[in-house]
Amino acid sequence: MANTETQQSLSSLLCTDERDFLIRNNGDQ
């Protein structure tokens, strides 16, 4: 199902963005 694939892509994108965001915040401290 294409819908499931899209959801998986979105969640992996979100996970990557969150990780980058956290890493950047930790680097600033």
C-alpha cells in the first residue's frame, strides 16, 4: 500500500530531523 510507504518515509524523515535538532542543541550547550 502506497499510503503505508508514505507514512514510513515521513516518520523516518521526522526521526532524522529530530536527531539532527537534538545533536545541534547538544552542541550549542
